[in-house]
Amino acid sequence: SRPRLEDAAPRIVEHPSDLIVSKGEPATLNCKAEGRPTPMVEWYKDGERVETDREDPRSHRMLLPSGSLFFLRIVHGRRSKPDEGVYVCVARNYLGEAVSRNASLEVAILRDDFRQTPSDVVVAAGEPAVMECIPPRGHPEPTISWKRNNVKVNDKDERITIRGGKLMISNTKKSDAGMYVCVGTNMVGEKDSDPAELVVFERPMFVRRPVNQVVLADDTVDFQCEVQGDPTPTIRWRKEEGELPRGRFEIRADNSLRLTQVKAEDEGSYTCLSENSVGKAEASGTLQVHVGPSRKYHSISFLCMRVLVLHMFLRL
């Protein structure tokens, strides 16, 4: 029979788009066709016709009146992947058929195991710190973020850069220390790595330094030295020109150096040396001893003589 003037061959007016969906979630592949008479739509996956609820009412695939293919849930297993593949919709009437563009339906996955977990890092304050992880395999490829003590790391801080799987902190501070977790995220969800600790030690830093002092001989003098750092620094003293005066020095509980009965030979530079596992520091103060002028003593002898005074009276 001849085609009617108002009849038209099918044409696809809405093509399906590629989809990435999570296992168990619903999904729709859109397809809309025009033609007269109204075309019948069928779907094919990887070249084979797709069975829908039109053929099997128990099917999880439904052919909608518009021609779109609706999945009640995406079925996906390690061995069976019945919904993943390349789809086309085909619209037919007696005047011919139209085939849509290909559309891939891929199932998003996110594995459990990190390919590389971050390791503990120990740095001195002011040094850079780098932590690195490789997230679990996933599709789409997981993005990476980091948490410190369960709070998301703010990469807007100009000291912090997150690039690929690396977390880089320049000029570390004591406040950067903590437990860090690498987080891999895609549309399936997110996975946390095992935690890694960032330890930020502090080099010795002087709170009070020894100062230059001038004293008199035989006086007592104290050189102060107060240092902070992590781990707690050790402190020792030395005299730059020789040894500490034997028997006349004391290192006190506050780490100050006390010299007693100072002598001229005690003059010189006294240095406080501080050290911990990440650094050293030293500070010095000089001592000048003034000896008073020597005094000369003279012996004085006193001679005592008895004088007898006689008073005589003459009568004329």
C-alpha cells in the first residue's frame, strides 16, 4: 500500500546520554521518537535486544510510554553485569526505522582497600610536611580530600596544597600536628584510609638568654638560661676560654649557672647550649670581674712615757 501523505518515517528527537550509576540505584536512558504512525521503540544492549516488562512483568527494566528505558534498580555483581553495556534505541514504523546514538551505561564502583595508605611523618616546625595516599580503585576515579582529627583539611590555607594523592604543608606549625585520614570519594560514597600521625617538633628556642655582667671580685653571679622546645631540650654550660671554675659553679634547677667567689681569671664568655632531636641553639653572656685597688698598710708605734710633774711653792 502507498504511504499516506501525512505519514512520516521515524526520527529520534531525544537521544540517550551516557550514564554512570550506582549499583542498586534507579536509572533512566531517555529516548523520544517522532513519526506517523507513532513508532514502536525497542532497545538493544551490545547488539542484543533488551527484555523489558513488556515481555516479562517481573523484569526490573521498564519501557516507558515515551520510549525511555527505566531501570528500577541497577543490577551488578562480580560475575554478572546484566545492565552494564552500550545501548541504542530503535524506533520503527512501516515507513522505516531510526536508530539513536550509542549511550553507555556504566556502574560506579568504589573498592574498599587503599592502594597506598598515608604514613606517619615527623618534622620540625617550619619544615614542609608531605603525606601521600592512593585511593581505592573506583569508577569514576575517586577524588581525594583529607581530614585532620576528623575535621576536613582546609586547602584554602595558602600553606596547604592537595594535589593528586599528596597533602603538602609548607612551613608547618605546632597546630598542624594530629591524626590525618585520606578520604577517597565518588558517587558511590567515600572511604577513609587508616589514620597517620603528623608530629611537629619544635627546635630549642630561648625564652631567657644569658646577659653580659660586670661584678666585683668575690661576688656571686648568675647567668640565666630558659629554653622551650619539643621534645624538651637538654641544657649544658661551657666557658669559651677554659673550663668552668672547679668547685665554684653550680647549675641550678632552673638551668641557670651560678658562680661564687668570682676571681679575675673567671672573666670570659659563658655559653648556654640547648639541644633536642630536631635542633640546637646556643646563647652567651660575658663576665667582667673588677678587682678593687690594693691597699698598703703601715705599722705605727706609740711610745708612752710617764711624766712626773712637781709643784713647788716658795715662801719669800
